[in-house]
Amino acid sequence: MAKKYKVGDVLTGKVTGIQPYGAFVALDETTQGLVHISEITYGFVKEISDFLTIGQTVEVKVLEVDDDAKKISLSIRALKERPPMRKKEAVPRKSLQDRVDESDSVGFNSLKVKLRDWIEESGIK
């Protein structure tokens, strides 16, 4: 790494490669970092190519610098405002008895009665 980068730096780079796990971004002539798939945007990312293309200029934030391994972790998501959480609509809760009544419209019958009904329905004598 020719230039020293620090955690928290906001930089402009160019996407140089896309892999299933993330995108490589060139920060200068000799240094590139990785934007992990989870750091591209908020929400689920299935295909990185839906968000980034090779040659695209992007603004990134340095998350981690490992001088020994010569790796830099980057984030695009960290520079975006977090979208508001969607609120679940309040669904009135039903009592257990109400739910049982809905699912068992015939009501409870003993097995002895049910067996007789099943035999009649099957046509067996």
C-alpha cells in the first residue's frame, strides 16, 4: 500500500472487479480495497452487478485496514442514510378460542362420533 489509509477515511475509487462476494475498488495506482456484498447498500443484494459496474466511480468509506495482510475493507452503504424501518400494520389479535372456532366450524366431536361419520362417508358397511 503506497499511501496510508485510515479507518473512517472517505475516498473516491473506481470499481475494478466484481465477484459474488463483493467488488474490488482501486483507491490509487497500487492500492485496492474490497466492498463486501453486505456493504454495498441497505437491504438484500443478490447480484452485485445490479448495483455496480466495472469502471464505475464510487465513493467509499474505509472500515478496516490490515497492513500485515495488505487488505482494506470498504463500504458504500456507510455513506448512505439508513432507510426508515417499515412498520407492521397492527392486526387485531384473536383469542385462542376464536381461532379454534374459526378452524373447526363443525365443532368438537368425539372420535366415536367421527369414526361413524368417516365410515358413512367412505361407503363401507
